[in-house]
Amino acid sequence: MAAAKAFDTEKGYDVPISPVSEEPQLYNNTLVTQENGILSKLRRLEGRMDEKLGVESEAIDRKRPEDKKPVPWHEQLTMALLWASGTMNTSCFATGFLGWEFGLSLKQAIPIYIFASILGGSVTGYCATFGAATGLRQISVSRYSFGWYPNKLIAALNTVQQIGWAAVSCITGGLALNAVADGHVSLIVGIVILAVVALAISFVGLKAILIYERYAWFIFFVIFLIIFGETGSHADNTTPSELHGADLSGTVLSLVAIVYGSSASWCTMASDYYVHYPASVSRVKVFLMTTFGISIPTSIGMVAGAVVASALNNEPKWHDAYENQGLGFLIQTALHPRGFAKFLLALLVLSGINTNVISIYSAAISCQQFARPFARMPRFIWTFLCFAAILGIAVGGREKLNTYLVNFLSLLGYWCTSYFVILFSEHVIFRKRNFANYDLEGWNDPARLPLGLAAAFAFGLGIVAWCMGMVETWYTGPLGKLIGAYGGDVANEFAFVVTALAYTPARYAELKFFGR
């Protein structure tokens, strides 16, 4: 049961009070009153739903060491299985077609998918190590480097990112459902079904999510093994790429950016799912299980997509289904017998739910950190609002899936790189890799947090770096243009260097002049 809380008129956020009285009380010598406005009533409703139905309340509050219980070893496997369920889906499968569309051969595409997935997964794996140690959600953790006000931008970006990622999952899952029904169920209906089921699980909260995701991955692992088995003999492993020299280098860099972005994009919400682990849990274990829990399933899905995409060179019927009817109909055409293919497609629809569950939950928590009044609005309200946004984006972007993937996933990686560099530099250089140097009791007090000037400065320069190095269908930066006829995306590499060089001296200056 969640502790009764009320609004501290001086601090500007909720504090614990006696649950038996609604009269004004003293809390740390500060007058506290339990308000009867709409937000206070909604928070009390959230508390009652937590007590009666297990709907998680007070999600953004810090989980203190004394409130945590030991987690059995088999439940610790969730550190990897959670991400396996969230990543082994039709979105990764669709991304696997990009190498073929870029003109790369199968032999060239497969190493890129594996290497870039591990690289992006390691970024998320590192960020995940802060959850158990601090008891804080990822956006709360970054307050110790970005400060109170600049961190609001990070919360907003993370919300947009998670909503967008969920929209992509709805689109790909909806395509599969459309194919199962032989076109009798519209793509829009499929999108709505996926979003509604994910909403139901996310509404309950972290406990339901961890239980569901712990087992959901296995179904899709088996499906991808079947896809490999039935389509592998059709793969084109002999036709070489027509790209050479700088054109080839630029194309490889652009594909690396996309795949890296799909795995690194989880870094801004990774620790959300580790706050219930004891602070003593091995950070190495968290890092490794998260990194490979993301990279291995992602690679499986993307390589499966690459194998099927290469077969389009040899199978005109498959090519026609993909170009004219979409991904779901291609899967149905490539797999056999037809009834079995429909059954697998029906199961693949569920893969979109796995991603959406994680994305909706973390997006709602990020929304609570936009501003203090937003934090007082219950998580379940934000969950419904994020659900509505996902529906709008998925329905609006359903017609141009691959263009959407190319642009969206690349942009995800850009800002996540700068975020990771700032978080890493703060922890290693300025906090001396010691969580005792964090004022964890002051996580929600602006006066006890850094101003975030250094992070804002470095992040701003990182934006300039992204724009100079990016290669998108709508814009190619001046650095990206220098590599081959089609450009080469070096935004992540350039952002990494620029952010790292800018943050350290700026942070030293911030500490010298402001002492925070």
C-alpha cells in the first residue's frame, strides 16, 4: 500500500503524512496540508487502486534500500529477458530489410547488425547500472548531471522517443494482423488492438510488466527460428554489392547509425526496471545481462529480416508481396503451409505489445518529470495520454514504414549518445564512480542538485554535431555529405567526441563558480 502523502507548500512536492488525518501537519518543521483539489483526489484514487488492485502508485519516488527485498536468481534473469521480449519483434525484422534496400549484400549486412546492436546495447547496459544503486528511475538519475531544469528537456525527449518507438511497433504489428485477416482487418484496427492491450498491462505497473516480459520472449524466439529454417535456403548469399569505395563506406556508416540507434534508444529509461533490485546487486551483472539481453535478440530479428530480404532477389513472388502488399503478406507468402503461416503471423502481432508495454510505462514516468504539477498527476493518467499519442502517430505514419524507421531510429541514436557521454563523464570523473558522492536524499530538491549548465552546454554542442554529421532523407549534414555519393552518417561519432570534449571542462567551471 502506498504511504499517504500531501503537498508541501514550501518544497513544492508531495511528502508523507499520517493517513488518519486530513488536518494540517508539521513535516520537518514545515506546514503541510492535504489538498482537496482534482490532482490530490486523483492521487488518492491512485493510492486506493494500488491497495485494492495492485495498480502501481508513486512510481517516480526513490526506492530506498530498506524498502527493497532480495530478488531470487531466477527473477534476476529478467534483467535480460525483459529486453529480449521488448526487442525481438517485427520492428527489428523490418529493420533487417534496410541493408538490402541500401544495396548491401547479405554478407555485408549481417556483421553490421550484430556489431551495431552490441555497441548500442552496451550504452543502454551502462545506464541500466544506475537503477539498483540509486533506487531512481533513469530520468531522475540524470538530474545529477543535467540538473533540475535542463533535465526537463531530457524528460521531454525521452517521452517523444518512447511514444515514437511504440508507434513503430503498432505499425509493424498491425501489418501482420492485416495479413492474417487477408486484408479484411484494416491496418488501423490492428494498430488500435496492439495499443489497447499494451495499455492494459502498462496501466497496472512494474510488477505486471516484469512478469509478462519474463516469458513473452520465448514465443518470438521460436518464430524467428522457424523463419530461418523455412527461408534460409532461399537467401541470396552470392550476389555482391554494387557499392564500392566511399559509397560503400558511407552506406555502412548510415546503416550502423540506424541499428545502433535502435539499441541505444533504451538508455534513457533502462534503470526504470531495476529500481526494485537491492543496491548490492553486481553492476557488472546488470551491464552484461542488459547489453546482451538487448543485442542478441535484436540481432536475431534483424538478421532474419536480412535473410528474407536477400531472398527477394531470387523470389519474384516474395518481392511482389513485399512491395505491393507489405511485410505481413510477405511473411505469409514466404512461410508454409498457409494455415501455419497465418498462425505465426497472429503470434507475431503480439510482439508489438511487448515493446509498447515498456514504452508506455516509461513515457508516463517521464511525463511526471516535466514540472511539479505534472508529477502530482497520477501515473495512470499519463499512461492514457501517452496511449492516445501513440495511436495518433501510428495511424498517421502507417503508410511509409521504412522511411519512418530510417529517420526516426537514426535520430534516436544521436541524442542518446550525448546523454550517455554526459552521464558517464559525471559518474566517472566527478563522482569518482562512487554512489556515496550522490546526494540521493535530494533527488527531488532543485537546491541540492547541480545547476546543469555544463550538461546543457555540452548537449547543445552535441546537437550541432548531430546536424553536421547526420544523413537523413530530408537533410544531410556538411560532414555527412563528404562520404560517398549518398553520404555517410557520422553524427553519433562526432557527437560523442564533441560532447565529451565540451562537458568535462564546462563541469569543472560549473563546480568552481557555483559549487554544485
